Amino acid sequence: MSYFFPKKFKVYVNYDYTYEASTKAFATKFDQLLIHPGVSKKFLKNESLELDFTVNDVLNQNKGFTRSQNNSVFTQRRYDTIQRYYMLKLSWDFTKMFMN
């Protein structure tokens, strides 16, 4: 979801929801909601320079987890992931190559 404000500001949020139900093989269910909000502003006449601030996993729920089944083999894995972090990004989208 994105909302555009005047003066080239944008506020946005991305989200992912994962749900794994409990089964006979695995008694516990698994669910997580990952929310990634951000704010960006564009600069220059052609809006080619963008400053973007994002937060990954604002609720700090990112857990490394997978569950799968192949024929009669059930597999559940837990692993380390990068949880909440903040990022400031400056990007320049150039469309012409400059030559001497």
C-alpha cells in the first residue's frame, strides 16, 4: 500500500503473512506477520534522485522457519534470519550516459 503526498513524499507499507497449521506430524501451528513500512522523497526536476528510509520487520517477528512434505517425509526447519533493521537508501536513476 502506498500513499503519495505533495512535494514528492511517499509513505508505504509492505506486509507478508505466513500461516502453517498444526498437523499430526507437527503439533504446533506457526504464524507470523511481517510489516515493512517506509518513507521516501524524490529530488531533482526529473525525480531521478530518491531518498528512502525503511524498517524491515517492525514487529520483530521474523523467524527462520519452513515446513514441507514429500511423500511420507515431513520436514520442519528452523534457522537464523536477520530480524528488525533500519535502512537509509539514496538512489539515482540515470537514463542517459554522459560522454566527454
